[in-house]
Amino acid sequence: MLYTSNFAKKGSSYGTELIGHVETEYPLYRLSDTLLYASLKFLEDEEMLDCYWQKMESRGRPRRMYSIKESKVDLAKQFARLWYYYLHQNNQGNLKTQKQTVG
């Protein structure tokens, strides 16, 4: 959930994009789609996210897009700070060699 709120505050995103971002930016971590969508559902239920369907020209079916509500940006920033704190604490002087699940 911490990672999800950090990335989603940067603009509208869809689930597969979030997973790809973790794989690219944090290759030691793995974000499962099950955990991602559970986190997005939680954030949606807590009314932190604006969610909508967007038709993509290159796809036959629309994508579910997510973005942090303007009124919740400060809270998302607090979650983002926790995410970066977690990264700092777990990688400082001890780079992990196995993938970890994040959420």
C-alpha cells in the first residue's frame, strides 16, 4: 500500500504500469498483482483514490486508472515517506539478493 500510494500520487496509473515500475525501479522487489489490487481496493474503499475506466486506442478493452484524490495528497506523501524509509532501512549497507514482495 505504501508503494502504491507513492506511485499513484504522481498522476493516473493502471495496475500493470505499477507492477512494471516496481520491476524497473526496484528490481530486488516483486509486487504481485494480487497484493497490488488488494492495496488499490483498500485505498479506493478509504476514498483516497479517483478511479475511472479509460479506453486505450491500442487495446480493445478499457483500463482501470487510479490517481490520488487532491484532498488526500498530503496523506499519500506521508505514506511515500514511509516507503522511502523502509527502502533506506532495508538496503543500507546490506543489499538484498533475493526478491521481496512489496505492498
